[in-house]
Amino acid sequence: MFDMDGLLVDTEPLWFEVESEVMARLGGTWSHADQAELVGGALAASVSYLLAKAAPAPRRGSARPGQWPPSAATVAGWLVGAMTDRIATRGGPLMPGAAELLAGLAAAGLPRALVTSSERSVMDAVLTHLTKAHGQDASCQGGPGAPPSRLFDVTVCAADVAHAKPHPEPYQHAARLLGADPARCVVLEDAPNGVAAAEAAGCVVVVVPGVAAPPHCARCPLDGCASWSRRGTRRPGESQYRTGGRGPRDPRKYRSGGSTLRDPAANAATGG
């Protein structure tokens, strides 16, 4: 099972552009530290975070009189619309080894799922981009009941579940759709929220650190994880995930002892 943003496709630079533009419309500024707080989280959490940083009064031309601050639905529409348009027009480079790994798994006939916290329109735009980049049908048009595609047998996005990552529901739901025991599923993730979700679902997790590096990377003796270390695997279901509000990333809700750090470029070489 695969995460999407920052794991398969390098969409994080596009997200930074979009978030920066929306923040400017709200009269504030945006930084890479702000972006890291939202990686792998739900749209509602991102909107709340942006609105919390909004200016107390509108800048000229930022909103019509009487509509300040903009509603959460309005800000969500700005984010999703701009991101969908960017992916449709500019795409995003595949992450190192992603194409080879997907091709190898498809050739081996292993069931595959795409599990993302993104909205359906963003996921569909990415799947269309993957279709063009990979030269085959990447999507599951029509939802879980549609015929399997050659890249993903099922897809799960924000609209398919009641709780976003770090809640385990997205990966639990994907495992059910695949007819698989979560303990026999391998998840590739780049964000703490996603790792927490997969571990809580009882899956084996492979961590590919990205924009929001897992907290243990800061303590790793290998500076910036330029080299990679292997960690022991926690027994399935032995997660330290704690249920709670759907907010920005909270390192206290993330435990890394059960995950494996992998070099993304090595995925294709090892088939991992």
C-alpha cells in the first residue's frame, strides 16, 4: 500500500506554492516549517491551521466586505482547486524508484492500493499524471467496485473514510477492499501521520523520509538521514497510536520504533 504526495509523486513543492498563495490571500506569510506541520494531514486540519494564521483584518482585494475571515469551505476550495489545476497543467516528477517499483509489483501480480489523505479531485489529477508518466491506466475509475487497474487495485482518499491519517481507518479500509489481513500488508509512507496510521492499522511500515522527516531522524547519528539505518519491525498491531483530534502533526503521537527507514532510490533496486 502506497501513500501518494511526497511518496510516489513529488507534489510537495506544488503544495507549498498553493499554501503560500492561499496564506497571502489571508494576509499572512507561509514558511517551509508551516508546510512540514501539515504534511500527510487532512484538508480540514490544513484549513484550520491557515485560518489560525490569517490576518485579523482583510487586505484590500482579498475578500468581499463582510466575508472576513473567509469560511473554512472557501479556503478549502482555494486549496483543492489550485492544487488540482497545478497537477493537471504541470504534473509532478515521480519520486526516485517509484515507476520501477510499481512496474515490478504489477508484473508480479501483487495486489496494490493507493491510500491518501488528499481530496478525490487531487488524487484523480495525480492518477491521470501517473497514467501519462507510466503509460498505462493508473486509476480505479468508478470507485472500489470498478474493475482493477494495472497499477492499483483499489484507491482510498479523504472522501472514502470518516477519519484521516493518523487514524488507522484509511489503511484498515484499504486492507478490507483488498481482502487482506493488515498484518500481511506492507505500507510505504513518508510522513509521520501516515506512519502512525499504518502502524495503528497493524501493517508493516517502510519509512521513506520526506519533507516532514520522522522525529527519530533528528536523533539519528547519520546527519539528515543522508545515509540510512535499518530499524527493527514492531509486531503488527503493537502501535503507540493514540486517538485524538484531527490536527497538524504532533510528534508526541508518533512512535518510530516499529518502522524501517529505506533509501527511496533503493526501492527499485531491491523490489522493496
